[in-house]
Amino acid sequence: MKKFRPQSGFVVQAYRFALDPNAVQEAALRSHCGAARAAYNWAVGWVTASWWQRAAEESYDIGEAGLTAWRPWSLPSLRKAFNEAKRADRRFADWWEENSKEACNTGLANAAAAFDNCSRSKIRTP
């Protein structure tokens, strides 16, 4: 990563803010963080399930045409699949409506980035 260097004569100023939430705000923060983590874990499980299924099928000498299809891990694909799953999956039924959709989207975006990084590392591209 390239290090930031300000132009000559410019001043860079930063601010640090401390969060001091009350009990209700803290519960909401924790819920949103949990939603992001739950969406991330769901995405990792959903994508890797097809990987493990394909590995099992390959061990039985099933040809490429007969293997389970790869599940896409792009953010739009994950978002579409998660939106279908969150209404049907009882793990999400009680709380997903209480959180911002952006909390879940953050988890899905992080999962998509992790899969992209993993894919790039296997083909040795920077």
C-alpha cells in the first residue's frame, strides 16, 4: 500500500472521536455488528458448501458436467442470495428487520473481498 504524503506546504489534520453510547445505543451497535458478522458467516458457508460438495463429487469420479455448479461470490450475487435466505432461515427471522440493511451488506462485502483475495492468491496475481 502506498504511503500518503501531503504536498509541500499543506497541513494534514486528523480528529479522533470517542464513542460513549448509552445502554440502548450500545445494544443497537452490538446488534448491527452481529448482523454484519452473521451475514459474513452465512456467505462463507453458502459459497464453501458448493466447494465441499464438488470435492466430494470429484472423489466419486463424477465428470465436470455432473458436478454441482459453483456458487458465485460477487457482492450482487451474495446480496441476492442472502435476501432470499434471510426470510426463510429461522436464524435470521427474529432480528434481521431490526438492523440496517447496510450492516448485513458490510458483512457480505467483506466476504466477497475475502473470496476475491483468496482467488487471486491461488493464481498468484498481486
